[in-house]
Amino acid sequence: MAGLGERASYQQRAMGTLLIATVILGVLGLPVAVWFDLQILSERVLRMQASEASRIIDDIRNFYGSDVVGRVLQTPDPVMVTHNYRDIAGAIPIPATLSIELGKRISAQDGSVKYSFVSDMPFKGRESHHLDDFERSALSRLRANPEQPVVEVSGSLFDKNIRTAAPIVMGPVCVSCHNSHPDSPKTDWKVGDVRGIQEISVRQPILANIFSFKYSLAYLSLASLAGLVCIFLQRRQEKLIRGMNQELTEANDFLAGISTKLAKYLSPQIYKSIFSGQKDVAIATERKKLTIFFSDIKDFTTIAERLQPEDLTQLLNEYFTEMSAIALRHGATIDKFVGDAILIFFGDPETKGVREDARACLRMAVDMQQYMEQLNARWRKQGIDLPMRVRMGINTGFCNVGNFGSEDRMAYTIIGAEANIAARLQAIAEPGGICLSYETYALVRDMVRARPLEPIAMKGIKREVVPYAVEGLLGELAQRPQVIVEHVMGLDLFLDLDAIEHGEIDQARRRLSEALAALEMSRPKAKAS
């Protein structure tokens, strides 16, 4: 577990460093890389434009030198300007022919810029040009609106081509020439008509410029590498955390199992106060006013001698289980089991006040005595004929309560003379009865009818203790459903009014009436005999 924690901590530090470096790279690296790449790209584009402009100017100069100046110098005759200048010595091209010839020269080389001068109505004898869809569409649109240039962008992601078409508008000189020339296909031109188009095509291979972004590509490569490293470290950290969570789950399950087992050795209130942090596991006590309950089974030794050890163990465990459930239901703190005796107290670690603690203890004792009748009836069905009669003593007074023992082993219990008084009261109680001290009786006198017994003296206690034997119930206790039990030869009666279902009351009443009638009929026979 420690190794996983150290590795996870190391991974966390590495992730933090890498994230800081990635953030710095992202904030500072990208603008710098883009700036350098824009400089390179701008320089590359400018060089390409300068190279193309130089090539075009060279083509124009060469054409002018060979086809204009050269032809003029070669002939002594007057210079003629005509469209078929090549067929006439000393003739030079008209502007349209000049544009066509320049387009051929500029477009003949493998450059990024091409130029063409085209028309759908060329002079007779001139080399025809096949118009493609773009050129036909451009002619049609420009004749409809000469002011709106036509642009087409085509190509793929890595190779873009842009074609633009501008109108060739007829001027007065052009109109006069074309309308009177014998080779003109049309003789009704007007000034402003669109005779054709001049097209410029620019090809830009994007793939060739990708490597102009070398700094951006380097930045993206580093960022991608940092991202992959982050993902790798994140996966490793996730795996480590998953392993830690698995170990924590197993450890929690183990501790939960251990705590559940330990809880069976402690009272629930003590268990909760320790595990919630309210109480520290250290030798410490405090003095509190508690109500102490002590119970013991009359003649348990005789019962134990008549039972097998297995049956005795089962019977005693069942008795302790049922009594503990009743005690916990009333909020009691179960101190310990001593043989067949039970020591319980109210007032620590939870209390509702001295008066209410005493009343809760009495309610618990009454419920225990009533439930003992059910247990005895159940045990009789199992073959145990001797009934268990429990004697109970209750006392209220100050005790020392807390952790007693050594640093290695301790017990949460009570110590004091008041606990001994509760044990003594139990000893003088009637089997199946409850005996109270005066201190307790004064707190619960509105709940019970009790008679005082002879005062008793105890070693270590200067005052005489006046016991009160509970004879009857008053108030809320008297209102509780009672359990009627009788067991003699020929009679086994157990009547729990709280357990009878409403629909079964008539049946119970009928069976009891039949039993009474049978007893009445058997009385004369008994006298006669």
C-alpha cells in the first residue's frame, strides 16, 4: 500500500511538471512558431511572385524584341498593323493578336501563372481555341454584367487553382477595325460590347508550402508528444489509483468485518462512541449518577446439573440474546455477563436524565419478567420442565464509569458501592420479582405499587438500605397487555394477550370456556371419589 502511494505521488509530481511545461509551451510556443512560419511563408510567396513577374516580363520583352522590333527593322517598307502579321513582311500584331501571342508564351512554361486571351468569334484563319465550361460561362456572365469579374477556385486540399476572367470591351478603334475587316466574323460591333475575355490562372501547390510551417510543425509535434506522455502518465496513475482503491476496499471490508466482530464484545453505545471518535480508548473514568440493574437466575446450579452442557449452552445463549435485545430496546448499556447474571446500567454514555433513566430501567425489568414467561413456555416444549425464575435488583446512585484496566487490555465498566447494592437487592428479591432501592423507588413511585422490606446493612456502606419489593404496576405499566402462565400437573396454560390476533380472540375465548366447563363437571366426581 505504501509502495503504491509513493508511486502515485511520484506520478502526480511528474504530471504536474509536465502540465506546467505543456502550458508554457502552449502559451509561448505557438505564437513564436506562427510568427517564424509567417515570416518564412511571406518570404517564400514574395520570392515566387517576384520570380513569376520576372518571367512574364522576360516573355513580354522577348516577344516585343522578336515579333515587333525585329520585324520592323527587317523591312524597308512602311509598317503594317494586322492580325496575320506573320504572313506580311514588316507587319506587327494588333493588340488582340499581341495578347494571344503573349498568352501562348506565358502559358507555355511550367509556371504558377498562366494567361490567355480568348473569344468565341475569332478572325478567319486564326488558330481556333476550344472554350471550356468556365470560359463559356464567363463570356455569358460578363456580357450580361461586365462590371462583375468571374472567379473560379478548383483543385484538391494540396493543390489549389484560381481562374479569373475579365471582359475585353470594344473601343471605337476596335469597332471600326472589326466592322470593316474582311476576316471579322461579325460586322455590327458597338462600342462597349464584350468581344472576349482575358483569363489569368494562378496555381498554388499547398503541399509545397507545408514545409514552410516547420516551426509550427515542430511545435505541434512537441505538443502532441507532451499530450501522449500526459495520457501515458494519466493511464499509469489511473491504474495505480485503481489498485489503491482496490486495496482500500479490501482493507475497509476487512476492517468492517473486524469491527462487526468486535462490536459483539461491546455495548452498542460504547462501540458507536469509540468508532465515532466521541470517546478515546484510554484509561479514564468519570463519576456519574447511574441506575444499575442486576439480575440472576434462581437455582441455576440445580438446572445446570440436570442439563447436558450443549443444552445448557443453548439455553443460556438464548436467554442472554433475548434479554440483551430488550435491554438495547430501552437504551441500556450492557456491562457484562457473569455466569447466569447480567449487569446493566443506564446513564452512560447516553442519558435522558436521572429520573428518565430510572423509569427506563424499570420498564426494561418488567418487559424482561414478562418475556421470561414466553421463554419458559418455549423451553417446556423442548423438555426442560424446571422453570427459570429470575430475580432482579435496581439501584440508583453515583458510580465511577469508564475504561478500567491496563494499557494493553481494558474494559468499559462501573465500579462503586451502588453496583454492589443492586446485586444485594437482587439476592433478596422473590423469584420472578423486582426489588428496588429507595433512591430508585422515589423516581418511579408513580409507576409501581411496592412495599418496603426490612432494612439491610452492607459491608462498606454506612447507611441502611431500605428495599422495596414490587407488588403491582401502576400507570403506563399497568396498561400493558399481560402474560398469564400456569403450569401444574394436568394444566399447561400460556396466554399472551399481546400476541393474540384480533380474529383469534373468539376462538381463544371459546376454548377457555370449554376448559372451565370441563373443570366444573369434574368437581363432583372428585368429591365422590
